[in-house]
Amino acid sequence: MDATDIIVRPVVSEKTFDLAGEGRFTFEVAARANKIQIREAIEKLFNVHVTAVNTMWVQGKSRRLGRLKAGRTPKWKKAIVTLVAGESIPIFETG
């Protein structure tokens, strides 16, 4: 897999911006990607040094599709990447 196939998108929320201030950045990643592949992809795409990668599955939520039919959003894999102190990813910078 290519680096752009492994990193799907950055996760943007108030919590992830707070984590970015601590040097931890959150991304949605490919379901089959492992921690080593995620580390290499982040280092290649953003030219930074990764110290740790934590992954988890985010479960889908129940949603209504019309009046009576119920469904679910798909589950997805999330990675929280910790960088070397002093490094940053420009996507998460404000101002």
C-alpha cells in the first residue's frame, strides 16, 4: 500500500486540536494498516519523526433511514500518532 492509501483523512474536532497541542495527531487510517505502516506513511507524507502509534476501532452509530428503517454508519480505524517534541503537522495548526 502507498502512504496516501494508508492515511485516509485527518480527524478534525475540538478534542483532536487539544491533543495536537500536546504533539499527538489523530487520523482515520485504512482498516488493514498496521502500526508500522502508519508510522512510515506519516513520516513520509509530513516529513516528521514518529515516537508512538496508538490504534483503535471506532464503532458505527445507529442512524435512521426514513421513518421506520434503521441502519448503522460504518466502523472505522483511528490512529493517534505521537511526534518527537517540537515537531508538528501543519494541518492541525490554527492561526
